[in-house]
Amino acid sequence: MLKTVTTDIAALKLLDERLRWLSAWTIHHANHLRDSADGLKVGGHQASCASMTAIMAALYFHALGEHDRVAVKPHAGPVLHVIHYLLGSQTREALENFRGFGGAQSYPSRTKDQIPVDFSTGSVGLGVAVTLFASLIQDYLTAHGRLDEQARGRFVALIGDAELDEGNIYEALIEGAKHDVRNLWWIIDYNRQSLDATSADRMFERFDEIFQSCGWRVVELRYGKRLKAALNKYLKLKAWFEALPNAELSALHYQGGAAWRTRIAAELGKSVAAFLKDHDDAALAALFTDLGGHCLESLVEAFDAAQDDVPTLFIAWTIKGYGLPFAGHKDNHAGLMNPTQLAALREAMGVREGHEWEPLESVGDNARPGVESLIERSRILREKRARAFGGVTIPALPAPAGDEQSTQAAFGRILLDLSKAGGDLADRIVTTSPDVTVSTNLGAWVNQRGLFRRDAIGDVFVKEKIASAQKWSSDKKGQHIELGIAENNLFLMLAAAGLAGDLFDTRLFPIGTLYDPFIARGLDALNYACYQDARFLLVATPSGITLGAEGGAHQSINPPLIALGQPGLRHYEPAFADELAAMMQEAFRLIDDPAGESTYLRLSTRTVAQVERPDDNWREGALQGAYWLRPPAPGAEAAMVAMGAVMPEALAAWDELSPDIPGLGLLSITSPDLLHRGWTAAQAARWGGERKPSHVEQLLSDLAPSAGLVTLADAAPASLSWLGGVLGQRVASLGVERFGQTGSLPDLYAAYRLDGTAITEAVAELLLPA
Ligand SMILES: Cc1ncc(C[n+]2csc(CCOP(=O)(O)OP(=O)(O)O)c2C)c(N)n1
Ligand SMILES: [Mg+2]
């Protein structure tokens, strides 16, 4: 980084053309030439690709250094694939199978594509913001002595202009300003078109101000060299051109040279007669398409001029569909060239029929060495890296002592104990929270390990000797990254920190805390983090209506259902502190295991009596999703099934009912998510000849086939009611289905039917004849 190289612009232009052709051809092939098994449209975005090929050529074949990482605008995915095709790291088969099963993915995917993808993209806005958090993590690692100065890179986001409407970008921008973020290039493909139409004119000037006020440098690349020179000769024409509304400009680009001539003659008359005389229609069209984002000289110059670490927004003017027959047409977002149009483009680009896939087709013999040397230079820089897993020893985490504990308090204690014990794992933990650090019990850890900032900030309250339980000073050794209240940012921070092993070859163990109901606020970013296989521990606390006095606005109901449907995230919901310690240990193991995943712990502030354990046998079951807290008699006709904070009600009901219901069991559920996964996996495996029952099938087959299950959760009852489907046992399901409200636990548990009375009634419902 921080050094520019000399690049042969003519060769770069040829590469730009190659990218434009090959991306259009890849999409065309998938839609028009490949056999269709289902008759569905395959799709792809030829116009969005053509808009960016010059920008991407200038980046990948000139500006990017070995350690730079890029989030590519999702619908320019094909351009990234064909870049790697030229570099030799993508196969023709994968391109021929673009959007097919096992082929190149529609949108760049870290986990599904064979080429190196630095950040997956797809949900617009998220790929942009994650680069900012990756840059913060880079600063964190350098400050902690875990990343060499020479191994630092720049984080680049290639952004569609309509993508700038996504609010999460501004949430990230604000957080970045607080942390003095550096080493970012955000490059806007300013084609003034979205999916539906051309974009609104009014907003764009504001973007400069917004970014500048957050400490960014804004570089506008409006003109290519030729257009700039021409307009500087005809200032009236320039003023006219600059005043064209987006829709009119796009329409003119679509209509071409004759339309430019008519409009200019009609509106500017004599003053531009000489200009019009000098340019025939084709020359006019070519000149007006020479916008900054298509001019390789301008792009290279701009990138070379931004070699410090100041975060920089490049606004590169482009034409959506540049060089294609539907350039500038407002409906071109998903537009596909028809075979006739494609053939005309092929001819125009000098590609011989039957040679469409040849990487350097149409590059003449004289130009080849120059083009090949640019490719070779980039090939070395863009090689795929192995993922770093398995280097960290995870110590046993003892359960905190105490007869009565809440899982939330226990979480804080376990982290504190780990911090005091020290060691590699403790040093690699980085915690983060959107302004709920203290109220999610991270306070003691933060007192021990401090807040992270590149520039130290003292705690004024400590300095002034004002008593406070919480130290709030930061320096570069700190291990807690403070975030403002923006849950999207939390999840994007977890995504970036959870990819530290991949991006920086250094494993971090990120822990993020937030209030359980507000998972929904950042849900797409959470999904995004999981989709990229970022590894982290998410601790959501407090949860459920057990949060009593806080009321319905803070009481979560559906997160266990969210977790049930979220790939890449394992939900654990402990009732007791020893379960929690086992789960945290397992979560850390999963972070550093190639076959692992992220973990979500749903915790509670309710203090509950801990259970006596005769042995450690519960542990394995707890990590698999459930264990018998009170084993049933073989073939018992009934069991209670409970999860998390309502375990005391289940235990009390068990004490009360078991004398009358012989063999009544009590199943403690620690992860409906794992149980469900195991169940469906075992069913699928049976078709492959493997007959091993899943964990939940084994547990429930201790009961009679006709047994009744009463399930109990401080969550949507559907979290557990599916258990009846496993062996066909009958279910009465207790849980929360209406919005919560304020109240004491006895009041709320009675009103929402989570108390002993409700349990007794539910058991009776199942056991007594109607
Ligand atoms: C969160 C999200 N919402 C909607 C979409 C669907 N979508 C894909 S691209 C797009 C418009 C993109 O326009 P722009 O960012 O300007 O990109 P261009 O194709 O013009 O380069 C939309 C709405 C999406 N991918 N992600
Ligand atoms: Mg656009």
C-alpha cells in the first residue's frame, strides 16, 4: 500500500473492454445458450456490469495492493468473476455455469465462490459498511501487535449510486467518524439509475456534505479527459450539460449522437455551431459518454492521488449499460441483450464467433505483452488465502459459584474470571456493544480489559475522583469496542471481527451483546455476517417477559424462532450458570473450528436457584440441545419440556405433579435449534442408509409413543411445539403469543400462562379424557 505503480493505460483500456465483453457474454450464455431445466429466467445485470468495468479494471489491474480488500457491488459480480478468469483463478466451466448449480454465484460469495471474494455482497448497503468495520478491526489488530504495518491494506467498497439510500451506510459513517476510521475508498458507480428508473436529482449534492462533515475526502470524477477538454472550450455547453436532469441525461445517452445534436442545436444555437460542426453524430455520442468513471486515465490519476490513509469517497460518473445497446435506458437494470444485439456487440468488439470465451480475444499481437504483464502483476496480488483456523487452545471455563444466579450475571462473571486467569483466548477476545455494555453485564470485563481506541482517552470521572463502578477509559490495548446505539453496526462489527482469521490471518473471538428484542433491528446484518461465515458469539440479554417491569417494548418473544431459521448461528438458551459456562466454552471452540459456526446465547436477568448435579452427564446433552433434568420412567405417559428462565416453574410443577403422575419426566431444552437440525439431518441420513436416531428422537423415545408433552418457554410457543412432530406425541404448548407488558413475574406468568396453574392445566388436558 501507499505506493503507486506505472500502468500502461492502453493495456488497461483493453482489459476494460475484455471485462465488458466477457461479463456480458457470461450473462448472455447463461440466459440464451445454456440448456434450461426449468424454463425460468436466469438473469444477471449486463448494464450494471458495463457501468463498472473501467472502474474495476483500474482497481484490479492498477490500484489494488496485495493487502487491499474489496466489497464489490452485488450486481457487478460477473465482472469480478471475469477478472479472476483473466487472472487464471476462475474456470470457464464456472462461468458457463453462472447462476447454475455449483457455478459462479450471481452475487460475490465468500463461501460459495471458488475465486477469492473478500466480502460477500447481495443485500445492498451491507457490503459497503462492512469495509468500514474491517478497517477498524485492522487498526485494532495493529494496535494490539497482531498485524504488521506492512500487512495492512485499504478497504474498498464499489457502490451503486442507489445503494446510497440504505440507512445502514450512514450509521456506519457516523460510527467511523467517532473512531477516526482510515484506509477506506468508497467508489460510487454514479450512473444515476436504480432498479426502477433514474434516480432523484436533488439528493446528490448533499452526499458531498454528508461525507465531508464526517471527515472524508470527496473526489468527484465527472468527466473523462476528452469530454473535459471539449467542454472547457465551450463553457455554455458545459453549463448546459451540467444542468441536465438525470432522466434527460440518461435518455440522451440512450438516444445517441443525433439526439445530442438536435438538443444542443435547439437549446444553444449559434454559440456551439463550431463544436457541432467538428463532431459527427458518432463523435458526439462518444464524446458525451466520456464520463470520469469510464476514463481510465482519470481513474488511475484519481486513485494515485489518494495514497494517504484519509477515507475517500470517489463519485465516478458513469452510464449504466455503457457500450451496450440499452445504455442509459431507464429500464435496463435487468435488461438482457437479445441474440441479434449480442452479435452486433461481438462484431463491434472484434470478437470472432466461436472464440467468445477466449480471455484475450481481440487483443492484437502488439498489445498482448502489455496486457499480459498487467494480468501477471495482479495475479500475484489477488491469490486466494487459506482460512486460519484451529490455532487457539480453548481452556475449560468453570461455572461461577453461587446457589442463586441469573444467566446474565453468570455471563459477566465467566468473562471476568477468564480475564483474570488470562491467556491466549482471553487476549483474543474482543467485545462490542451498541451502548448496552453495562446493562448486559460486560462492565466487569471492560473494567479489567479497557476500551479500545487508537488514541488514548482518559476517564474524567476517575480523574476527578468521582465514585463510579465503571471505568471508561480507552487506549490502544483495550479490548472492548464501544458502539453507538445502532444494532446494524453491531452485527457488521461482528462480521468484520469474525472474519479476522480470513482477512488478517489472525483469529479473534468477538463477543457482541445487545438486548434480545433488538436483534430484529439488525437482522439482515446478522444474516449477512452468518452468510459470510464470520465467527462470533452473540449474547442477547435480557430476554422474554421474564424482564417483568421493563414491559412489552423490551420483552422479546420471537428470537428463538428467528434462530431456528437462521443458518450459521447456533442458539443456546441456558437455565443455569453451569450450562452457560459449557455453552460459552463450546461457542469459543466453534469460532476456531473450520466446521464451526457462530453462537447466539439468549440470557435472562432472573435469579434462579441452581440445581444440584449428581454427575457431569448432563453436559453432553446440554451441548446437543436437551437433557433429562428429571428422567422419566421408561415408557412414561407424560413429560414436561422447558427452556431457559422458566425452569423454576417447571421444576416446581414437577415436584407437585410427579407423585400423581408416575414416571413424569422433565426435559431441559438448551437448544431447539440444534434439536431440530439433528432431527431433520437424521431423517435425511436414513435415506442414505444411516439409521442412527437423532438426539431428540433418542430422548423422546424414553417416553411412551402415546405420551403427552407440555412445553414451556418464555418465547413464542412454536419454538418448542414442533417437538410433538418428532415421534407423533401429543403436545400442549405454553409460551408467549401476545405482546408483553409490565408486571411482577407472578402476575405476568399467570397472565401469559407460564405458571404452575397453567402447567397443571396443560398436563391435565393431555392426560385426562375430554
Ligand atoms: C437490501 C436490498 N434491497 C433491494 C435489493 C434489490 N436491488 C438490487 S440492485 C438494486 C438497485 C441498484 O441500483 P444501483 O445501486 O444504483 O446500482 P446499479 O445497478 O445502477 O449500478 C436493487 C433495488 C437488494 N439487492 N438489496
Ligand atoms: Mg445506479
